[in-house]
Amino acid sequence: MKTNVAVLFGGKSTEHEVSVISGIQAFCALNTEKYNPLAIYITKNNEWYVGEKIGNIKAYTDLKALLADSTRVLPVPSGDGKVELLCYPFKKFGKSTVAQFEVAIPVVHGTNVEDGTLMGYLEMLGVPYASCDVTSSALGMDKAVMKDVLKRAGVPVLDAYTFMGSDYIADSEAVVAHIESTIGYPVIVKPVNLGSSVGISKADDRDALVRALDTAISYSPRVLAERAVGNLREINCAVLGDSEEAIASVCEEPLNATDILTFEDKYMSGGKSGSKGGAKSAGMADLKRRCPAELPDGMTEQVQALAVQTFQALGCLGVSRIDFLNDKQTGELWVNEINTIPGSLAFYLWEAAGIPFAELLDRMIALAFKRQRQREALTFSFETNLLAGAAAGLATGKK
């Protein structure tokens, strides 16, 4: 019997459109001999939609028409480890169930979804899902906390100054002066909890720094500043697995940028349509890159080892991509960030490693079911008479 697999994408995020591309790529790559794929689009208002055209990227050129031709649904746990999708508004007569699924593949990017929000919802639905859990998703999204965790694990990261946007608004001169005295120029300014390089800027002087800070606080209440690496080479490496066993992909070197890899570099460098849903060749898969990366002797193995160490230190599961910064002159290497759900699920890195996209998804689904089995063996409740005692106390007026 085939397994019903839901691929969820979209959501209330600045990376909404990127998620649609990544999600449809995964939906189209699922092995239909083993699975019944179900595409679920989450709008920017967090409404869930299913329909015949939801898995077709071309339909998103007219979103209003697409939604009118699709069915809004509400997920409801069925009690047997599955989730039923009920049409909304509910039917007055007849069955309201539109579809159901047994496992989910979240392919979402950015705040309000990838940061653990969607994972928490899936936890409450009681369904297995093929991605990081709530904690590791939140750690991966928060660049400041991620640095602290990785430092304790012995993973090299750049030191940073993190501050509240409200502090900058209250006394911008003090914040600018602190960055100049402790970090200096050039400096990189980032929103703490966004991905896809949204809101990230490089500043070489005070005027540019002020512009960078103004941009960053418009995206996030917390901002991070760190020194810009000279002679920069960016290296990316994906990891597949869980806290018990994980493997690294080949390494890649993005070639679109010299200072920082921007959102436009990643996703707007052009592309061609693919098969079925028309998204196979879009998104991160179209980024200009050298893959495998041509690195100095021993560096590939060093990057791969650090990628696995980072993945497991943060408690990740499924597929994540770890991005590194390398000073080509000194050879120094730092973990820049982790993408707990990378663009295009980094399928191009796994294909280069000999693992086709369909097999990658197979392994992710197996990991989701493995974690669910492990959790079902845990105890989450115990017998107690606490409520009976509380009821008696309320009846007598006692606390």
C-alpha cells in the first residue's frame, strides 16, 4: 500500500515564494510508485489549500485564480497517526474529508514557518514529519543563539555583537560607536532570525553602516553585527541524517557574489522550467556554483566533518545545508549559518554525491518515521488524582 505524503510549502514569511519553488520541486520528485504525493499550499495568511493545480508552479502566476480553483482545508488528527484534511467551510451534508496523509515533508523557509512554528503544529497533530524538530529549527533560525551553541560544541564561528532594534532606535550613536570600536570595518549586519540573505548588508564606512542597520531592524527586532571576512570564499555542504547517524554531501562554492551572497544571487539569476510542476531547475538549483568545490588539500574533508558536527550539535534531522566562510589567504574556516530546510532541499548537492532526489526524499521519510517510533516509546503522561483533588478544593473554597 502506498504511503500518503504531504509536501507543505508557502506560509507567512519573506521567503514565501522561494518555499513554493522548493516545495513543488520536492512534490514532483516523489516516487509515485511508493507514495501518493499531496501538495499543500500555505498562504501568507496561513490558510491551507489543496487541489489539482497546487503542485503546478505555472498556476502561481495567477494566485487568485489558483485559490478559487482549489479547496481550503483544515487539518484534524484522526487518532491513528494520520491527519485528515477537512474542507472549510464544512459541508452541511455529506463527508467533509478531502484527503489525508501519514507523513509530512515541510519545505518552508524563514520566520513563522521554518523557525519551528510549523513543526510545533505538526507535533500537535501527532504526525511524523521529515525535518528538524521545534528546538533545532528554532536554534537554526536564530543566528545569535546558534553561534553560542556551536561555540560550546567547539565549532568555529565568528564573534558577533547582538542587540535589540529598540536599543538602536533609542541611541543609534551608541550602537554605531560600539560596532566601530569592537568590530570595525568592513562589517556585516544581519537580522538575527531571517534566511535567504534577506536584510543582510556589508558596510565599509559609517554611512553604509547606518543604512545597513536601518535595513536590518526593519526585518527583525534583533540584529547581529560581525566582521566581514577578507579574501572571502563561501563553501556550502549539506548533511542528511539525525543525531545518531549523519552523512555529508559534496561541497559547493557559490560563484555569484564576492562579498555576500544576496537573495537575488540565490534565486533571481534566471532559470528554465522543469518537468511536471515546472520547478525542477529553479530556485537554489540555478545558482552559479562550482560543484564539487575546488578546495585546498584536506579542506573538503574538514568542511564535511564540521558540517556533520554542526548538524548534530544542533539536534537536526532530515536535510540541512551548512554554509561556511573561508579566508583564502589565511585558510581560516568558520560556520556562517545552517539552513535547516535549505532551498531546493539541496538536492543538487546530493545528486552530485550519487543520491538522486527521489532517494533523498525516501531517506527523509524513513527518518521521520524513525523519530516517531522513538517518541512513541517515551512516556508523556502518568496516572494522577490531581484534578479530582483540585475539584474538591474548589468545591470547598480551598486553594
